[in-house]
Amino acid sequence: MGSLGIEYFFDTHQRIFWLYLLVSSMIAAVYILYHREKFKTYLDPKIWWHRSARLDYGYFIVVSLIKSTFIIPLLLSSKEVALLTALTLQELLGYMPAMGWSREAIMLLFSATLFIVSDFTRYWLHRLMHALPFLWRFHRVHHSAEVLNPLTFYRVHPVENVLFGIRYALSAGLVTGLFIYLFGARISLIEVIGVNLFVFAFAMLGSNLRHSHVPLRYGNTIERWVISPFMHQLHHTRMGAEHNYGGALAVWDRLFGTLYITEVSVLQFGLGKGTGHDSILDLLTRPLKLKKEISYEKDRLIT
Amino acid sequence: MKKTLVWLFVAMIYSGCGGDNAHDGENGLISGGSSDSTVVLLQQIEDAVLVAQSSSLAITAASTKAAIVALQDEQSVEELGSAQSLATTLFETWKGVEAHYVAKGLDDAMIDIPAQIDVFNIGNIDIPTRLDEIFAGSSPLEGQLYQSATRSMSALEYTLFGNQEMSDVNMTQRRADAAKIMIDHIEGHVTTIAEFYSEGSAFVDAGEDAVGIMINQMIDSTYKLKEWRIGDPAGYTLKYRDDPDAEHLEYYHSIRSLQAMRAILSAQESVMLQGLQGIAANNSASSEADALVILIKDAIAQIDSFSTPIEESPASSKTLGLYNTIDTIQTSYTALINALNFTQDIIEADGD
């Protein structure tokens, strides 16, 4: 039997693990303390029970079932990629005795490399999802959300799930294979509650607020390095959707010229009138039904 | 709203209806083995393999030393035969201890010890030539045998066995005295190893890292077995492509090279059977570990099937078969590393 996503709340690898939600809520509460005038806005049922939000909740359950039943069992595993990478390196470069670094140094380097490479590939796949019309038709499902909540993170078309799954398998597999070649069996991650330290730290910085209406900023200096919730919210607006593709690090946006930070008090999410979705079935099937490729630019023109 | 509540209710029932749902397919490789069982298995490897074999090595070194002392007193054929017999046991026992020598990964002070004992494929010194010069001279032996290479296992082998044929060994007093200096040197170092393993549980304390260190060491010993001990003499390696030469075998003079290879594989088999296979099984890697054990057993069987010493024909079809099997063992160790749960295998399929 498949999964309906409930266990995501108890899975430390998931964005909506209860602790991450709790921490994000606490950060939001502190933010609200300093912005009391917005208090009603954040708790407004117009946001949490908006048609788009309700669609997110239902879609989360359906797409969890689809993922666990049809996608994940068939997806390429990062371990398969890792083994192939390690053996290929041995074949091409010859045997190399495992480097005698301290375990702590290996763990730190492996954890950081895995996090950075994964974030880098996430940036580029995300950017391609916007740039290529064939991919945009699937990614627009995510951008069609008119209000944001933590479950909007999972408002992703199954085709996009497959692409991101392959991306992760390749990036984590290549890094792991390289580290097996260099350090043999001594590779290990620095983990907090079973999660890569860096992934955990990102989650504890309020990652769930990225898909929320709380415009939390980290300050200009930090935002040159890390994507704040506000920066991702800007990405969900029509004026900022070609910017801030980064997952956790802002470095990629800065390096490749897509960083965008502006002072805006009201953010309008979604793709505009007439571009939303009416039902879960519509979210799943419309990208497949489109007869013509729909580019991001065309979506922008719709008002 | 009612619809959504119904959805949520159905979802909760669905999620709670069976063990299958506890596994969502995304985090299926998280370690299932308890750390307690890993500690028990590591302890078993330490006791049954590391301590037992290093103690045996130290005892064999002491026995060999006693035989060499007797040889110093009387350079008879009987005394020489006794010393040679014990020395071959010493060589083979050492190969076993060397194959799983994890001490260098646990304590920096233990790193250089193997190179003090064994210089096979290390350095450029031509040990037989150098020793022949020393035996022909009259300078004090202690000064002449100052290099580790001239006190190593290879040096002792040449001193006791000469150039393959016993009749070639002109066992003089000076040669017997040199053998005593060599065995003193070797005994000191193997005793240090035995004491290291028997004195503490650095291996067990290292936990997960101990498994990593052990597997790395066994991969290294597998590679050296394949390339140095089989490939080079048989002419399969780039270094000696199509140029087989029995003199490149590790124990060419004593005609014990196959036995040394067998000792290396037997040591690896012991580590697997005494604990590593169990640790792998506890961490979702039993098929890889089982395959490895089968391959090691197969390689040992291949060695046992040699009807003549490999020194007589270093590049036979049997040698090639053995070489290929060891190559597969090396690959299988990499597969074992990959399969073990020390790295995450989450599947991250969501966008942003």
C-alpha cells in the first residue's frame, strides 16, 4: 500500500517534520511580535482556507500516494549511482589507498559537499523548470498556488517529482561515489536526528516559512549567502519568478545573476487570473493536456 | 471543509492500517542494526581474530627465535630444518595479521610497524645481493644490518632458505647470527602488535569507524594480493606486462608464496565470519557480504587446487583465474561499502 503523507510529519527527512514546523511556527510568532499590525493577516482564514490552500491539502495526500506507489519504487537510487561512480573511478584512475584523514574531517567534508552539490543541482534544475517551456508546463503547477502554506512545497507535478528524484540520485550518488573512492568505508555524515547537519540547520532556520505569508528576512549580508523565506516568496510572485531559484544557498543566484531582493510590502502570489487550477485532477492532468507549449513569458502576460 | 476532513480521516486510517505503510519507500536504508549488536560483533572480531592471530604471531616469533638460537649453537641440517619450518609458519601468520592490520588506523604510533617487519614491494634494495655482501664480510653484523629491509621477513627468508634450494644455504655462524638479529627485530615489533590488540579495546571503541578502517584495510590487502603478489610475478600488471618472473613472488626463496596468499584470504574470511558478515546483515548489506564470503572461499579453493608451487609457473591459467577472482573480491568490497548504511540513501523527489 502506498503512503498518504501523514508519516511525513514524523519523518526527519521531510520538510514538514513536526519539529521543523514547530520551530518555523516559533520563528513566525517572534516575527509577529515585532509586526503586530500584520497579526490578523497571517492567521486569516482567507489564507489558510483559501481555495488554493485547500487544493494544496488534498493534493498533498494524492501526490504522496502517487509518489510512493508509482515513482519512488522505480526511481534510480543514489546508491546505484554511487557504486557505479566508485567503480568507474577505480577503473579510470586506478586503485588509491583510502586517505588517512581524521574521521571528523571526512564527515565534515562529506556532509558539506553533499549539501552544497545537492543545492547546486537543485538550483539548476529549478532554473531549467522555468526556462524550458516543456518543463514549465509542469512546474507551473507549483507556481499556480495563490496562497502559500508549508504543504505548497509538495504541490509539485509527478513529472517534476521524477526529475527532482533523478537529480538527487545523480548528485548524491556522484558525491558518495567520489568519497568512497577517496576515503573507502570511512565516509559518514554528521547527523542530527538522522539528518545531514547542514540540511537540519537549514530546516531549523525556518524553511517552512518559505511557503507562508510571513516575509521573514535574514538581513542583507546573510541573504547574499542564504535564501531567506522572503526571497523565496518573491520567487512565487510574477515579478520575481525568474529570480531566487536557490534552495538553501543564495550563492548560486548571485553567481549566475538571478539574485533578486527588493523592498515590497505586499506580495501577490500565483500566475494571475484564470491560470489557477480548480481541482486535484486538473493539477495532475492539465500539464499533460496542453496542446501548445506554454512558456513562462506567456504566463506572465496573462492578467 | 467537510470534504477535506473526510480526506484527512481516511488518510489517517490508511496510514495506520499496517506495517507496510510505516515504510514509505523513501528512507528504506536507514540502519536497522542496533549499535549494541555491532559492539558485540566488533568485540568478537577483536577477540577471535585480532588478539588471537597477533598472539599466535608473537608466540610463533618466539618459537622461531628459539630455533634460530639453537641454529647459532649448531648449524646442522636438523636445526636449520627446524628454523625453516617455524619461519614459514611465522611468514604465513604474519600475512594474516598484516591483512587485517587495523592498528595503524587506530593509533598513529602503530602506522610504521608493518614497514619495519615487511618490505615486500617497498623500496629498491636488492635484499639477496646486499645480504650476500654482508655474509661475505667480517664487519660487525649489528652495524651492517642497520636497515629495516635487512632485518625484515624477506631478509630472514633469504638468510634461512638461500636461493630456493636448501643445498644452496651455506649456514655459517655469521649467517645464523644475522638470522638472530633479524628475528629479534621482528619479534620486537610483532610483540608490540600483540600487546596493542590485547591491552585495550581501541578497535571496539572506534565503533562504526572500526568497521570502516577494517574494510579499508582488507581492500588494501586485496589490491596488494592481486597486483603485487599475483599480477606482478605473472606479468598481468602494467609494470611487468607479459614478463612473468617467479622471482617477483613474495616467498620465492622458501617456495611459500601460495601459502602466504592463502593466509591473507583466510584472515579476511575470519574477519567476515567472526563479525563483519553479521554487521553487514544488520545494516541491509547481507547479500553483498554473503557474496564476498563465497568469493573468498572460492579463491582459497583455487589456491588449494594448485598441484605445483606457483614458483614453478607463475603465469598459468590457474593463476589467471585466481587473479580474476581476487579482482572481483576487490570490487565486491566496494559494493559492500556502498551497501552498508553508513551513508544516507534518502530519495528526495520534491521541488521548490
